[in-house]
Amino acid sequence: YMHHTNPNVDGEDDDIATGNLLMLHPHNQWKPIHRYQHIYAFFLYTLLYFTWVFYADFKKFYSRKILNRDMEKSTRREIVSFYTSKLSYGVLYIALPLMKFSFVEWLVGFLIFGGTIGLLLSIVFQLAHVNTYCAFTTLEERGFDIKAHQVRSTVDFATQNKVVTWLLGGLNFQVIHHLFPGVSHVHYPKMQQEVSRIIEEYNLTYRDLSLSEAFISHLQYLKKMGTLQNIP
């Protein structure tokens, strides 16, 4: 709900909340280290998976909060599901491999595996939302037209590349994914032409970038945000 309803909305979108490690929103507090975020950001991206599995899930589960929003109390079934999934993870990804490999071998493999997942996941979502083409707003600025906000805060990329589309499971069609989150990704390519036409009819801009354009735009945005020393 927080990301899909409020992408790039300050204080609402958990995906751009980095705890001052990166400056991704113009309303974030600028720090001197942000001058170099276009360089070190990709190292932080490799940590996403580990942070997610070993810290963020537990923090949200026990605090019952995501950013400033309270979560509903977990049902007994959800509590059992949480602990069962975490226990299963520990068995499958830690205990069983350690029965076959040494600790160092397991650690190296696990770091490569998790770092790669974190890097790829981060880049996919950053290319679609964190670039020079996307709008960054507050909840008040967002307005009541949720669908229009999805278009303004999201871009598609590499949609003509069938290999990328297959590898990403259609997540490069982020605009369509946000407008129709309940529709299977296998339909996105056929929907693209009609969706883009309707978007243009409403005087909005549908953006479909190449992979290189999206990546360069993301770098440019990181560098631009890293120089905003006048932000309070």
C-alpha cells in the first residue's frame, strides 16, 4: 500500500527511506557524504537483501510500524507464518549448506548470492522510480488523482528487450504494473500501446526509456541530489 499508492512521496514510500544514507528525495536532509552517493550507492544496494532478511522484517514485525504508519495487529496465523518462514530460511540457506561446506566457503557463497540479489533488485526499482524523469512529492502535493501520480512518479524501461522483460518478470513495465497491480505481467506487452495512448489523452507523459537511458538518468539524479546543500 505505501509504495504502490504513494511512490516517491516523502514519509510514505518505504522504498526511498534510506535513513540518511542516501538522499533520494528533495525533502531529505542533506549531508556532506551525499556528494559521493552516485559512487557508493551501488555498494549499499548490495546490502539490501541482507538488511531485508535479517533486520527490516523483524523491525517491522515487532514495532508494528512501517515508517510513520501503524500496522494492524498480527493474527495467530500470521505470527506462525512469520516464524516458520524465518526458521525455514535459516535451515535452507544456512544450516544445510554448512553441513556440506566450510564456514568460509558458505560465507563467501552467501555474500555473493545475497549481494547479487540486493544489487539487481535495487537497480530495477531505482531505474523505474529514482531518476531525473520521475516526480518526488509530499502527501499534500500528490493530490487525489492516484493514477496520475503513478504515471508522474514512474517510468518503464527496456520494454522492447524480451530478454530483460523475461529476466525481470515484467518489472521493467513499472508504469503498467502500478496502474494495474492485479494484472499478470504476461499481459503487460500487449497492454502497453493502449495504456500509453490513454495516458497521453490525459495530457500526461508516458516514458519508456532504454536500459542505458534509465541507468544514466538514475546516476544523474543521484549526483544532482548529492549537491542540494540548500535543503534544510
